[in-house]
Amino acid sequence: MPSQRDQRTEVIVEVLRDAFAPLMRADPVAFRAKYRKMARDPHAFYRGTACLFYCDVTGERDEWATHGTDRIWIHGDLHVENFGTYLNSDGRLIFDVNDFDEAYLGHFTWDLQRFAASLALLGWQKALPEDAIRKLIARYARSYLSQVNHYLGTDDDHDWAIRLDTAQGPVLTVLETARRMRRADLLDEVTQLSVSGRRFVEDDTTRRLSRAERSRVEAAFRDYLETIPQAKRFDRELFYELRDVVGKSGFGIGSAGLPAYNVLVEGYSQALDNDVVLSMKQANVPAVSRFVDTSEVDAYFEHEGHRTVVSQRALQVHTDPLLGHTALDGTGYVVAEVSPYEVDLDWSEINEPSEMRSVVDLLGRASAKIHCASDEDSEQDLVDFQVETAIADALQGRRNDFVAWLAEWGIAYAERVRADHALFVDAFREGRVGIAAV
């Protein structure tokens, strides 16, 4: 009879194969690089295995997600490194949740559980005592619930954001760093000047397209333009004139193996210092959808690119005005600006609980905001009730119990992840995860 260790290894291997087999076949080199990064440490492994997380949590009894909160828009991959800055459609720098590739409908608890375990893994890496980690998770949960209360007391779901005038501590530092960024610096990094204007730099992460492939990409780009909400379209057609396009690779853990292109458009004027770079990236199947009934939800969307964009517009107030979707050879793609003003929260110098508390407070509030505040230009009507009311009803009279449960769950699951990471490394070295280690 197989040992528990062998049984768990088999679960890990099967879940990863089921989730990633097509991408592994399409780009084995990219996936070997992804798995090398995942082997680096337990948190990197956790970031790359949302599919394993949902295999586990969807099999557990959830006594908290009631009163409709088992079917709200969720981020789907809410870990400590998925927060950073962006320039919203009003021109304001905002610190918020980012990376909505895994967004879907699900239990509100799943986002909080994924974050809690991530925070516990981070605390373990920084050698924090278990009680300190427990207190940080509890602080995050209480901050989340405090923001839910805020939305219960206002009719305006868009009146709160983490901005330069409301942030503090390390989060304010991230916003100030983003404010110093310049579009020209990004352009100089990824493009070079030619007689006819800017063109993408050719390096190990880019490739020139054949005439036939470029024609298909240009057609997909024209279709994308029709998906930009009218209220967010720039008046000048010059803005969207295509100047160059290349194939693009070299993404992070979550996007390994996904085909992508970078598109250069004219931008705000014909001056060469304000061209705009767009990413056109194939959308993936969200991890949670592999473990829940998706029949009703899937019928709502044209393809995964459409699903990703609708989800982001539902979860993020004042989204990127260039966000849209298209299809290429029948497969859905997401299009968004490669913004010079995006800076991710860097935890490397946030080490003491006293430093982490103010950050965790803001992350809890940001997490509640994406659940409770739908964007006014959202295309969706899959969630047609007040999420903050549903969460309050679900936790009425038992908030303290919920906070304590989340802290204990996060610590326990982080222990499982650390054990799973070791099993994954051994399975990868032995060539059992669907791709050879060398």
C-alpha cells in the first residue's frame, strides 16, 4: 500500500499534469524554467500551484461562505506578491491588487485562505515565531472585515483607494517610486529609434514575426479595439496606430509557456517619447474552474480572454483604459498596457512584524475592496447583489471565530505547502512531473 508521502506526491504530479500538460508540450523550455523557479523555495512553489490549492480547498467543508458568498467574483490567486501600483483611468496612481489572470467566481473565503497561507509562508521565510504569524493573519482578516463595514455604511463603492495621500510606510514608498517612473525610460529599455520611428529591441525574449503571423496578429489587434468601452476610448484615432509588433516570452512563474506579443502604438502624439507598449497575452484556464461546476459561468464568456477582462473590470475600480480582449486562431487573448508606472510591493526589506503590520492592514482593505466594489463599466451581471451585505450576513455573530479560524488554517496549510514543496522537488528531479529536469 502506498505511503501517505507517495499518495500526496501522486496528487501533486497529477494536478500539475492536468493543469499544464498542453503548455508543457507547447513550450517545454519555458516550463522547465518555471519549475526551476518553483523549486527555489516553498513560496515560489505556492505561487505556481494555484491548481493544487484549489484541489485541496474545494474538497474541504466551508462553513463560512453562506448567504451567497460562495459565488462572488474572486481574484483567484491572492498572495502577498500580487499587490502593486497602477495608473488608473483617472490618471491617479493607485496601490491595489494586481494580476487578475486567475479571477473567477467562487467562495470569498478562498481568496482569504490563499492570502493567509502566503503570509504564513512569508513569515516562516523571515523566521518569525508562529504566534507573530498568527497575529499578522488575524490583523489582515480584521482589516478586511473593517473595510467590509465601510462599504456597508456608504452608497459609494468607489470612494476609497490607497493613493499617495492615503498610504503609509512601505506602501507609500512603492507609490512614490512609481511616481518617479518615466514613460521614456520604459521605451528606451524595450525599443530603439530607427529612421521611421521606434521599433522593438530584438533580444532573447523577442522574435520577429513572419508576414502571415503578423497579418493574423494585426487582425486580432483590430478586433481588440472594439472591446474597449466607449467611455474609455481615446478621441484620437492616431493613438491606436500600430507601429511595431513582436513575439514575446520570458514571463514570470504564472505565465510560463503562454504565447504573447508586444504591440507598439503611436500613443498620445507623434512625439517619440510617448509611444505606448501593449501586451497581447494568451489567457489561461483559471485554476479554480478545474474544480467547480463551470457550466453556467463558461457559457457567459466568449473565451478565456473575455473572461479575464470581464473579471478584472468587475474586481478593479477604474481599470486600465487600454484593457481589452481579442482572439487569435480561435484562442482568447488579454490586451493591456505595459505600464511604466507599475511597481510591485517588495517584501525583501519588510522584515519585522512592526513593519509588516501597517502593510497587512492596507492589504486587508484592498482585498475587501475587490470583493465589494464592482467597476461602473463592468460588463457582468453574474453577481447581482451587494457582496458586503452577504459577507456581513454570513459572519454575523461569529467574526472573532472566523478570524481565529483563518489564522490557524493559514499556518496549517503553509506547513503542508512546505512539505509539498519538498515532494515536488524530488518528483521534478526524478522526471515525474511531465517534463525532464535536464
